[in-house]
Amino acid sequence: MDAESASYSFRHPRTGEWAHNLAHSVQEESWQTYLKPAWDFLCNHPAPILRVVEVGFGRGFNIAELLRRFSLELPFKKLEVVAFEPFPEQLEPWPDIPKPLVDWMPWWGKSAGFFADPEGHWKVQIHTQVAQQIDFWPEQEIHLVILDLFSPARHPEQWQEPLISTMSAKIAAGGQLCSYTVARSVRERLSNLGWQCHVRSETNRRDTLHAVFQAELSPGDARM
């Protein structure tokens, strides 16, 4: 166990499940699991504004790493993020902010509210509602879903519909999804709604999920 990762992560009080893989730093875990699989897609997408939704925001490490890399590598694009963290009070007490991400985590200490780059390069809206409340999703198509929830077997309440059907209805053609879970129930639901799922296996790392939305469904197979 990485002691620094444990200090920044969160352990669910009911099941004892950690929010991060403690074998790696939270910054590395954010990149390898939730951003790297979709990075080429984001870099090469022609849209001037890219939209990302994270379900299971926590303290926001995934989005902080996204903002950091986005600002360095894609300064000519704009980024709009919507995140869902329904239980920010469970994250207390907050540790000191990690130095490498200090400029990219204006929500540190609360995980709620609206935050924006003064130059208009990015904006982040963090909702304290559950992601099943579809009215809080962006009206426009999204390009990446970061699905960072606890395991569906031990936390089925977090995975209740209309979660997957909503993200499937909102995703752009070719849109990406990254998640730590490779549960068959999740992969089958995604596949039935038009996603192509790929289980990523790397040496000395746990398997993770990368999915790509392939095509519109037939008129008789509504996604919602």
C-alpha cells in the first residue's frame, strides 16, 4: 500500500472499499485508468469545445489531472466538465492539497460548486446530486465519461438506472468511457446500448475498462 495514496483516497465506511488503487499514486491512477485510454480521441477531436462528465468525483483527482494535461497539451481547445459527488461530507477531513495539482483543484475542501479558468479555457460544475438525476447532465453531447464508482457488486445502489442509459443517450458518436470496473453486468449493459467494450490488461496493474460508443441504435431500441 502506498501511504501517500491512502492519505488522499477515501475508504467507504460500510464496505471498506478504497476509492483508488493504492498500489499507485492517485495522479498516476487518474492518468492510466481514466484519461490515457481516451487521450488520443480527445486530442484529435475536431470540436472546439470538449465535454466531460465524471460520475463519482470524490476529491477530484481525475479532473485535476485532466485540467493539467489539457492546459498543457490542448491550449487551443475549451473544456467543459460536469461532475457528480453526492456525498462530499464523507470526504472530511481533507488532507493538505498535493503540490503537483495545487493549481488545478480550486474545489479542494468542498467538492461542490462552479469553478472556471479566468481565461475561459475550462469550467467545472460539481453537483451534489446523484448522477441518476438526468436534469443535471449537459444538454449538449459529451465526449468522455469517467465512471469512477465503487464496485457494482458491493454498491449496487450507485449503478441503478437510468445511469448507463443516460450516458448512452448523451454521448457523442465515437465518444469514450473509462472505468476501473470490468464487471460483466456493466459490460453487458453498455454493449446492449451501443458501446464496444475493451478490458485493458497491463503488467502490475489491475484490469480496467475502456469503451467506445459505436453507433446509433435502431428506432425500436431507444436508449432512454
